[in-house]
Amino acid sequence: MSLLIRCSSIFKIMGEPKNKAEKESTGLTQLAKSYLIELAKEQQFGFTSFDGAKYTEKGNLLENAAIEASGLIRAKNYTKNSERLQNNWITGECDIYDRKKRLIIDEKCSWDIGTHPFFKCEAEAKVKSLGYDWQMQGYMWLYDCDHADIDFWLFPCPEELLGHYDKPEKLIDAVERIPLRKRITTISIKRDDAKIEQIKEKAEACQCYYDTLINELQAA
């Protein structure tokens, strides 16, 4: 059964196991194995453990607004990319694909002022900790691009997402007082073919481990 790693999850399969035996046998970290176990359960039983949260829901609701704003600051009229691509190893659907500039743009919507990376050092740390750098390498590989921009946007929270303890003055009013151009932080990433080769190698190792999981389930 062919396994395709989602670009948003590439970071989960990267890295080397600390245990020598694991390094010599599967070459996968425990995080990678846990991710593959989740995929096996999803494939066999249609079960997913994460049903979303208000933070991700905000990003989904404001995706089009972020795409429009990303175009506005670049003097472009961008629309949502709807073409999902795949190769023999990974699959993904970027937010914006600028074919002429060989550029990918990915939208990340912050929940509030406190979680928004106003400073480059904050944004760079978030990119690394959440694996967005690997995600962009995957997109650039699929769409044959040279550059990827990650736009961190801060927008007022949609009222329908406000919970009982959420304060509109903090999540809406305070945000609206900040000029739009100060509510974006962009991190640019260049294509790295050496990293793409690493993704390919790890994806192949994942396929081997995934096959053993599926075989175990089917034999039970």
C-alpha cells in the first residue's frame, strides 16, 4: 500500500533516532513511528484523533482574508490554490502558488496578540518548532519552486469563535487598532535540494515501517 506523507507532517518523520538499535533497524524516531501508527489507524478504521480546535478553525475561516491580504501587500491579486499535487513520496496543497515567480506562499493566522510573532526571532523560532520549514521544502519540491514565504497574519477573531471567557476587547478591538501592515511577519525560505533528498529517504523508510503496521493489522 503506497504511503504519501503530507507536507504539513514532514517534520514528524525527520530527524535521527537516538537509540542505536532503532537507527540501524528502522532509521525512524519515535515521533515518526507514532505518526505512522496514527496513519495506519486512519487508513484501516477511518479514525482520526484530532477533530480541530478554535485556533485552527480561526485559520480556516480567515484563510481567504489572509490570501487577499498577502496579495495586497505584494500588489498582486492572489486567489486560493486548489491544486493538490503528489509524487511518489509526499502530497500537499499550498495556499498560494505564484507560477511566474516560482514562489509558494503559506498562510498562518495567529489566535491573538500574545501568540502572534511580531518579531522575526519569534517567527523564526515558530517556523522551526512547528516544522514549517520542512513543510515549505515539500511544497517547493511538489510545485517546482525556488522560494517559499510564510505569512504570519493577525486578524480580529470571528465573533462565532468567541467562548464564554474570551474577551472581544482583546481578540477583536485591540487587533483592529493595529495597522494591517504591522499585523504581518514574513519568513522566507529557499529551496534546499539536499533537504529534499533527506525527505525522500525518510519517506521510503516510513513506507517500510508502515507496511509492517498494515500487515500486522491485517494478520490479526
